Amino acid sequence: MASLFLSNPETNQVLFEESSYARKMILNRPHKLNSLTYEMISQILRNLEVYEKDPMIKLLIVKGQGKAFCAGGDVVRVVLSINEGHWSFGASFYKKQLTLDYLLATCTKPLVSLINGIVMGGGAGLSMNSMFRVVTENTVFAMPEGQIGFFPDVGASYFLSRLPGSFGEYLGLTGARLDGNEMLACGLATHFVLSKDLLLLESALSGVASSDASTISRVISGFSSKISLKKDSAYRRLETINKCFSRRTVEEILSILENEAANGDNKWIMQAISSMKSASPTSLKIFLKSIREGRTKELKDCLIQDYTIACHMFRRSFNPDFIEGSRAKLFEKRKQPKWEPSKLELVSDEFVDQYFEKVDDDDWEYLQLPPRANLAKTWESKL
């Protein structure tokens, strides 16, 4: 596994900087939208262990170079390994990624994520459970995994299920994009800072000689700007979203969306319907079950469940949708995948339940996350 994923010729994929009381972790693959490689994850894990033990370090900052914070994990390399007959390589990569997500979420030092640009998939796993999540006018958030036959993972069943009403179901089932204003309004972000002020904010944070969350929040708030939701923002339609996405099944959600579309103000509804109908039916049903169960689970349990589901997808236990979706969308570009089963009504509850059960492989084990005294803590949105 290590030889496959550490063979990447790129150097300095993550930059680590010291700045007074802060340590910065800078994702440095801007040409690939900072998508996470095995090497990047390994480097961050090694440095994180050192940072947590150093009493002189008071807080950590993670950010990305270029126009993205992080657009996700290196799916292409995982799929290539699976196609070569090594699904366990993908499982090893994913295990390390989820372990990093958990250690960052439970970090003994306050973690500030500076999300100035695209944040999707694995990037959300790095940042959405950090204590402080600072967004800008450039931020774009989405969890569009259903379009490639995967599912909103990396703890999405935890952090999306904590959003108001059924907004999390809406985001996960449709892959809808949010800007920084919407992220702050719904609670995915804690602060909104204009991108021109980020360097000043970083400098101010570096001088904070305390790990006190309230002190750090006040420093960030000193650079914060007011937000204004666009007139056509989906978050302004929360009442309708709750009405539709609180339904018990994906079929019922689609049915009431189609009814609502006939009542006007339907551009966002039509986009939601179109997105859901083009996604893997299996992926939609897996995510709905996952987020509904996630509301009563801790982050650790959600990540363990994510690993189990993903391993089934990697090894094509019950269908090939993840490989098929990746082929059509990532390799052949913009092709419509051939999903199996092809329709929602053909995906039974019993079929979906299989993805949540132990993988039938003698060498497979449930994800084992390290014990942590510090439970996942996040700061509430500062509106």
C-alpha cells in the first residue's frame, strides 16, 4: 500500500510553517485543487502528533494554496488501484484519511480552518469538524459524491445532520453548492472574513498566547464582516426544504419536490430534482439512512460507519456504482453512468442495509480509531 501511494513524484505537497504560538499546515497541490494524497495525509499526521505534544504551541491553522481549500481525496488514484485488483489499497488510504479527520476534530489544540475557495468531500472532512471554520467571499462548499456512485462521507452524517431542519439532507442528496454567506447562516462556518483580510488574521492569530477558545473567537471576530444572503439562496427556502427533505424515503422526497415545482419559484427545486435523478439511486438511499442515523451518533461512530460503507463500495460487494460513476465522470468526463440498480424503486431497504454490515473478508476489520480524551468540539456560527 505505502509503495503505491508514496510513489507520487510531487514534493512539498504540504507546507508546514512556524509562526510564534501557531503552526500552519498549508495544502500545496493547487494544480489539483489540493486534493488529498496518501503522502499528504501521512505528513499531516506526523506533524500533528508533534504539535499536540509541544506546550509552546497554542493553536493550529490549516489552509490551502490557490483557489481551493481542498476539493476532496485523490479518488482517481484509489479507483486506478481498485481496477488493478487492489481494493484494499483504497481501504488503507481511506482508513488513514478518516483517522486524520478524527484526530483533527479531537485535537488538543484549537484548530482554525481558513477556507478560502473550494471545499468538497475530503476537504470537508478536514475542516467541518474543526473548532473554527472561517469562510470568505470565495468559498464554495458541496458534497456531490452521489454523482460518482459514492456517498457524502468523512463524517458528513455527523456535521450535516446537525444543521437546521432537513438542510443537511438537502445538501447531501442534491450536492447543492453553498457560498460562504450561506455556510455561516446555516452553521457550517463559524466566521466570515473577507479574503483580503486573511493574512492580517493569520498574523493576529499567531500572536495569541492562549488556547482559550473564547479568546481565539474574539480575535477572529475582529476581522469578521457582515453577510448578506442572495435573494435566490436555497437557505431562504428552508421551510420548503424541511417540508420536502424530512420525508421518510428518497422516493417521497422526489415526489413532493415535483409537486412543489409546479407551484412556482422552482429554479432551485428543478436543480435539486435533476441532480437527484442523475445520482446513483443506491448512493442516495445509503446517504439518507446514514444521515438519519448520524443525528444520534457521535463523530467517531459516524466515521467508523463511513469506513464500512466505503469498503463495500471499493470491493464492489453489491454493485459497481462507485467504479462506474468514477469512470463516467472522472475518466471519460461528463458521461452518464449506468447505475445498478438503475431506479430508486429497485433499491430495497434490505439491499441498502447490507452496506452497513461487516465486510465479508477474512482480513477486514472495523475502523479502529485511537482513544482521545478530547471530544470533538466546534464553535457556533458567529452571525
